[in-house]
Amino acid sequence: MTTPQPLFRIWIDPELPPYHEDEPIPYSATVFHQMIDTPRIKTGYIDRTGRVVIPPSFEAAGCFSEGLAPAGVNDRYGYISTDGKWVIKPRLSTYSGFHEGLASAEEALDEAVERAIDQAILKDLKAETDEAYEEAYKLVPHMGYIDTTGQYAIPPKYYLGEDFLDGCAIVCTRDPVRRCGTNFGMIDRRDNVVIPLSYGGIRPFSNGFARVQPGLPAELEQEPPYGPYGFIDRSNHMVIPYGRFENMESFSDGLAVVENKGKAGAIDPTGAICIRAEFESLRGFREGLSAARIDGMWGFIDKNGVYVIPPIYLEVESFSEGCAYVVDEDEQRGFIDHSGKLIMPAQKITPFERKTSFQNGLALISDDYSQGYIDKTGRHVWRGWNVPHS
């Protein structure tokens, strides 16, 4: 079976002229961005060569996954195929990508209100009032999962539903008394509970472990996340107990970043400290390296806690596809490889620039006026105006 070629989102403001690199701009960058009307922005898609495959026509659109991408018109969202045709007509109020054949889907607000009134949950409210909308989303479950036909495989019975990963997805119910979302757990694709809906917070399994927080005590009224962190395995056994560290991130590349007293280090799956907590900040390991900050500067360490790329950068992003975005002391930005070597000439950063990373061979970069995709030689495959987008 042939693997479909990746598609990349592009954004345009239809009322701006086509982008030309050599055409002078008569406005400052700030004035230019004030001129852009965000509701006008349209989203489309290009292929890896920069060829427009789906013209920009959607109010919002997400990345393709499993052959479908969420897209929106008139504040309703559905799903399109790689030829830009609707596979699932726009009727949902939010969107997410398909993962393992299912996508979390939020029931349209008016449908949730009508259902709440029909079920006498909202006894004294009329469907068209702001109060009805607000109360419906407090009291009525509205998140479920649809299949690739657009039908609910798991009905809208949750208040939160995250993407499926390795056979399970994080969901949340609400405390019926306090009406606050403290009951987090996981379900499988058949809607069987595989991790009890009893936690105050939970993150997806990574390297076989999930970070959890305890449920909200009955005497407290605050919203989650609440309490210390711990790790469970897939059998719901606590493998690293609550409260051992002030903060713990999910496992990545076999290690988890932890913090105590304002310093960061890392542990292995047994809870043993393998990198002492001596850094100002650490990020999760990617491709064997972690971004590490000390004395206000960023570099990259290996799993022994040793700098392999010295801390000489003002900003960095984690490695992706062998490259990492960096900004040096002279505010020059570029991409480095695992040895710390620049893979393309550095350029001066600008106020309206966004951080980025390589995905499927391309990286989206921007400056004050333009944004576009570059390959790993630094060549632009597509370029347009720097308009806002999600």
C-alpha cells in the first residue's frame, strides 16, 4: 500500500495582494499586522514541493491524519479528504484529528442545549438564551468520538476527550455535586474504562507510564489540576508515588524530567535519579538529547547529563528529524544538527517570528512580513504573507 504524501497547511488573507519578496511594503510590521482581519484568513494545503493541492477556502483547518483533515466553514467543522472534498459534512463545534480510526468530536452547542432541555436538565431556561448555553456546557456531556463515516462510535457522554494513542484515550466526567471536572481516566476504542475515571489529572501513556494527579478532595472546591504528581503503569499500579517530586513531566526517550526546589533533573522508569537536579530547566528527551538551560542559556545534554552542544543559545526548540531551531546571543536564528553545526545560514530574528521545527521534511518559518516552508537546505518551497493562524 502506497503511503500518501504529506500535505502542509497554508494561510492567506484574500484581500491582500499576492506575496512578492522583492516588492517594497509601505507599512511598518506593526501597522501591517494591524491591517490583517483574522476572520478573513483562509486555509488550504500544499504538497512537499510547494504545489497548491487544496486552494485556501476554509475558515480553519487542521493537519491531515489517516487520510482526513478537520476543516471548518460557518463556525461548523467536518472532515475533508486529500482532494479537498467533504467526507464528513461540517456539523461539529470543534475538531481534532483522526487517530486509530476515531476522532474526538464536540457536539454542536445548540444540539447540546436542546438535548439538555429535552432531558429536563435545564428546566427553567429557553434554548436561545446565553444562560442556557452556559449551563448546558456545565451540566451536559458533549464530547464523544466519531468514526470515518461521521457517525458516533462513542456517544457524547464526556466533558473532555483527547486523541487515542496506543489503544486508549483520556476522558473526563464531572463531579455531579460540585460540577467540576475531577474525574479523569482512560477508555479503549469500545468505550471500556481501562484506567478508572478517578484522577484529578492524567497524561497519555509514554514509554509504558502515565503521569497522574490524585482526585480532588471533597472539601475543596478548586478546579483541577490539583495535588502532586505520580506515575502509573497500564495496569493502574502506582509505580512512582505521589509527591516524590514537585513536578514531573511524561516519559520521553526512556527518561522523565523532574523538578525539586526550582532545579530540574531526570529519572528512569524505576524512579532512580539518572540526571541530578542541577539545571534551571530541562525539556523532554527527543532523539537522545534534551534541551537544558543553565545560567540563562540553552544547550543540549545527553542521557548522562553531559552537554554535547554547549549552552550558548538564548532560545531553542527540541530536536525533530535531526534538526533543532536555535537563537544565538546575537539574536540570529537557524537550525543545528546533533553535532551543533548550523545546517543553513543563520538569519536575524524579528518581532513577529514564530518558533518552529521540521515535520515531514519541511519547517514553517516566518519573519515580520512573510511566512513559508523551507527544506533542510534553507530553500523556500512556498512563501506567503505572515498572517495569523492556529
